[in-house]
Amino acid sequence: MTHTPDLSTAAWRKSSYSQGGDNNCVEVADGCTGLVPVRDSKTPTSRPLVFTAESWFTFVESVRGQEGA
């Protein structure tokens, strides 16, 4: 069973692609060993999606591979 980590004090950072927008991007919380919590900045109080670090890395690498395609 996977448990959502306590993110009450998490420091969320916005995607570098948000171009400074306040409510139009993905935010990621760092510091959760082996996990990557992700949320939509438009709904910061909603339950985040939590990925394994490995699956998040695979996703990001796949997206990077699509740039300019």
C-alpha cells in the first residue's frame, strides 16, 4: 500500500516552463525520498499526484525527447 507523504510543509516549485505565470503550471515538491508529489497550481489544496522518482524521471525524459519533434 502506498501512502501519501505529509506535504503540509512542502516547498513547492513551479515548472521552469511556466514563464512566471501564477496559475497555469505544474508544481513539484522536493524532499520526499523516492517520491515526487505533483500538483496543479490552480488547485493547490487538491490531493497531489504522487509518482515514484523512477517513473517521474522516465516521464520527464520522454517529454524532453518530444521537444522540437
